[in-house]
Amino acid sequence: MIEIQNLTRIYGTTAVVKDVSLTVETGQIAALVGTSGSGKTTLLRMINRLVEPSAGRVLIDGKDTAEIEPHLLRRQIGYAIQGHGLFPHRTVAQNISTVPRLLGWTQDQHRARVDELLELFQMEPADFRDRMPHELSGGQQQRVGVARALAARPDLLLMDEPFGALDPVIRAKAQQDLRDIQRQLGTTLIIVTHDMEEAVTLGDRIAVMDKGELLQYGPPSEILTTPATSFVSDLIGTGDRPFRLLSLTPVAEIIAEGQAEGAEIPREASLRDALAECLWSGRDRLPVEGGGIVTLDSLRAQAAPTARAAE
Amino acid sequence: MTGRVLMAVALLFLLAFLASPESFAPLFEPFTRNNAPAIYTQTGLMSLTLSHLGLVLLAVIASTLIAVTLAILVTRPAGREFLPLARTVTSVGQTFPPVAVLALAVPVMGFGAGPTLVALFLYGLLPVFENALAGLTGQSPQVQEAARGMGLTPRQRLWQVELPLALPVILTGVRLTAVISLGTATIGSTVAAKTLGEVIIAGLLSSNTAFVLQGGMVVGIIAVLIYEGFQRLEQFAAARIGQG
């Protein structure tokens, strides 16, 4: 569990982060969203003390981070940034094993770990281990960057716009993979993004920041249906709101009895996918894999915030 | 490819000439007058070349060590305020003519290799310092951020990240210094250092163009070879970090 308590950072006379408090439960993903200059990156960097807080403190599993030497603290926390920051003079394997080597793992241990991670990120170890970063595609570099952040099995992973440099197609895949890997490893993840779509896709909790202040902190559905301020609703974008809301729930949760014609939709597909399929194929009900149906009416009901509030 | 062949030919020619200068006498005879000797024999050309190279090597190693250390110090948070001072010192080293350094150093150190070493050392500081500075400060902020974020200590960042990444640029500085020193070392012979300048000066004093030519030729070929050799090294170092 990560507890951020009254964290403030002042540069000169301006407070870049003002008295922010929030808690991230173990194994959850928290997305920090805001425009540039909102203080979200500074907040993130205060967690591993790349920026020292002017006031307030950060507790990781109840332990105050101010009591740990910064470089030792950072070795316990995974850190991945935009543009990956891979060491250009080191091979993929050397890059990934950076922190394990700092921690004094044996050669066998970190070699095994490198292969394990490359496999996890669907990169053939024999093929990729000895490549240099400049011999990889943008998507591969990004995956190696995340693999490097996870190498020493940190309980907490911090990511600063990790997908910012990727094109949209690769980005969607990378987000999906990250989500799967995070679930599999149970790592607590705090991710900074300026993209509300990304925050809704990934976050169990979303923190919206503006001008150094935390405006709202809650689950995506709450942020979407009851935005705390007009800034939050602007960030969501009213046009996309119903679709984002639908994207949060899988089809499996609203299956009804019945029969329907046409191609089946997977149980784990989102309601947004189901709606798109309805509109595209001109059907008002879809069969679901493994039995049952989803109807256009039930989708419509789910897309309105009133339905959520009543639950 | 042709470059490589040319270099090999130049090297072979140089070695052959140094091993047996007398056999090249017909080549230089047209440049002598009044039956003056075509080849300098006062001191062996080979031994002059070796001591010339030795002086340059020592001076370049010393300037590189000091200049790189200085560049490292002024790029650390604690040393940043000394940057202007370090720049001034190295620039003065470069602007002060080596001849003047010799003139000032001889009364203190006496004749011989000492004053020449000092002059070459001072003269060679600036290129290495400026390049090391550029190499250490011009690094990708993401890489620095990642190194810090993963928990490398400042010392580990220096040795494992900053210096390896600055290496190609530093090597360029060393190359410039080496080539400049190689030429400048010839004036050391005016204060009795054993360098190829001895041949050139002897030629100038006795109006024997052949001596001037052979001294200049040996220095020139070595300079070109060293220049090329360093460029290979730089390309190798740059390719390793993906800038090739």
C-alpha cells in the first residue's frame, strides 16, 4: 500500500504540487491524469525521491521513504519513462539486468531473470538478449524499458508516460500487455498520463490533477459519471463520455437469457465493443459466447450515468 | 577500402625509410646543393622518431588525464561554479605560444625534454577538455533520468553511463591533441629535446632542403596515420552506442 500524505513541492515561490494526499492499495493501478504543468510528474518523482518533497511524506507499506537512502529506495521501486531511456551502449540483457546487478544478484540469477522477462514480453530471448537498443523497434524498446523496470521484482512500479512515444496501434497493444502483466505479477502501479482514455483503460483509480492540486481521486466510473469540477469534465470530453463508461464493463456482466442471430461476441469484450458491433451489423441483440445475449436496450441503459448511480 | 590500402602503403614506406634511410638517398639528392649529404646521419632517424613519439605520447596522456578529470569535476553539482575558471585556464594554455612556454621553462627546468613536455601538455589541454565537456553535458536527459531512477549512485552513473557515452567525443579531442602535439614537438629541438625537429633545424641552418623535407615527411606521415587510427577508434566507439 502506498500512502501519499500532504505532499507538497515548492520551487521558488510557486507550489508545483500542493498538499496532495492519496492512497493506492497493493496490486492496484492508479493513473495520475492532468495537462502538462499539472504537477503529476513531480508527484510521481517524489515517490522515488528523484524530487525531494518540500513537505509531507510517502509511506510504502507503512515505512516512511524519507528514512531510506535515495539510491537504495530507487532500487526497490521500478521506474519506466517516456522514450524508454535505455542505455545505448549496453545490450538488451545488460539493460534489463541493471538493477539486479546493483543488488548483487549472481550471474545465473540475473541471466535467468532476463530470459524470463523477455519471454513475458513476447521477445525470443535467444534472438533479443544480445541486441543493442538501437537495433530494436520503438515498441520493442518500450517493452525492454518496462522489463528493465520490473527486473528486480519490485512491489511498486512507477511509469511516466511510458507509451507517449508509441504510435496508436502499438500503444493499445502495449497497454493491454501491461494490464495483463500487472495482474499476473500483482505489482502496484502508478502511471502518469495526459490521456484520459489511457487512464480509463488502465486505472483502477484515477487521480485528476490541475495546477498542483488533486481535484478528484476515484474509480474510473465515478470520475466519468460524477466529475468533481468542470476541469475534470473537460478532461473527460463530453462527447466520448458514454463510450468510455461502456468500455469499463465486460459483456459477461449484463448477459440476459435469450436467443440471437449472427456472430457471437466474446464474454470478455467490453460493452463498447458490443455497442459498436450492434451498430455496425444493424442488429439489436448479439449472442454471447457460451450462451445468453446482450441487447441494445441493456447497453443503452448502461451508457447513462443515472443507471450507474442507482446501482 | 582505398583509404586502407593508402594507409598501409604509407606505413610500409615510413617503416622502410626509417629502417634504412640511406637506400632512399637518391630520392632526396635533387634537393641538396654543393654535394651536401642527402640523408641526415648525425643522429639515427629511427631513434629520433621513437623519442619524438615518446614525448608526444607522454604529453598527450598527461593532457588527457588532466583535461578529462577537470571536465568531470566541473560537470558535477559541486564543481559547476568552477566551469568558467577551468575554461579560462585551458584556453590560456592554448593561446600561449609553445615557443614562449619553452623560453619561460628553460631557465627553470634547463635544456632537454622537460620544457617541451610542459609546452605540449599545456597546448593539448583545450581540445580534450572542450570535447570531454561537450560529451559529458550533451547526453540524453532520458538516459540520465533512467540511470538515476534505477538507483545508480552518482559515481556509478559517471563510470557506467556518462563516460562510456562521452567516449567517442573525448576520443575526437585526444585525436586533435595528438596531431597538434606531433607537429608542435618539432620545436622542442630548439631547446635540445630529441625530436624530429632536429633534422628540420639542421636542414634550415645548413640550407639543406633534403633534411627539412625528410624531417617534415616523417612527422607528416605519422600525423596522418595517427589521425586515421583515431578515427577508426571513434567510429568503433560510436557504433557501439548506436551512433555509427
